[in-house]
Amino acid sequence: MTYKSAIRLLLLLFAGASVVFLVVQQVRDKNASASATSAVEVAAASDPAQSARTGGGQKVLAYYFYTTVRCPTCRKIEAFTDEALKLGFPEALRSGLLEWHPVNVQLPENRHFINDYQLFTKSLVIVRVRDGKRLEWKNLEKVWELTGNKQAFLSYVQDEVREYLRRG
């Protein structure tokens, strides 16, 4: 066996092992996300007193999904969302009818959210749950377009959240 043949064989073995590893990782992640319900959504169903305060266990969750490394625009989306929710829905936040959760999807315990909500970038997602089960969800994709117009951003987020709260 020549030197070039040996190198070629090693590279092919490495590439094959890499593909197998990636496939196994994808299957494991998919199985974990299929069986996993987020801890926040489970908690929504596990507190009877909270269920009584929030209309029989129904609530709206607002998630901002981010990664460890964040650009100024990503931080602005989180800050504007925080402001929109606190200004627009102080009572719903206090009562637990609305919950606000910034979530780092790079942490192992949060990776399932990537598949759960079909994430491909940092995202603001609102979810309507009842008794810990997701009824519907929406990725508020326009937040990226509106970061240059704070008032339009706040209005957009508040309108979308208000619609989800109204459906309850």
C-alpha cells in the first residue's frame, strides 16, 4: 500500500465515521425532542393554584430563543420584547397568564426547543398552552425587520401576544 493510498483510506474512514456520528446524534436528538415536553410547559400543568389563577391551566408563553454568542441586534430583540411585555401586559405577567422566558438553546437541556419550534436562528416564539399541552405556537419572524423602529416592534409583539391571550 502506498503512502497516498493509506492517507486516502484514513480520510475515507474518518469521513464515514463522521457521517455515522452525525446520523446517530440527529436520531438521538429527534427522539429526545419527540418525548420531551419543556419543563416550563410541564410546570404550567403541575400547579393547581396557578391553574385556577390562569383560567383552568391555560396561559401564553413568550420565549426568546438565543445562543451563547449574541450580536447587538439579538440583545435588542430581547430587550424590546421584555419592554413590550412588561408595558403591555403587567397584570397578565403578575397573574401567570403570560410568562416570559429567555432561553439559551445551546444548553443541552434546551436543545429540544430547536426541533420543537423549528428554529433556525434566534427567535421570539409565543405559545398557547392548556394543562401543559401546546395548543398552538407562532414564531414572530418580523422582529428582525422591526429592530430599527422600536415603536413598531413593541406594537407588533403586543398585538401578537394580545391575540394569543384573547383566544384563551
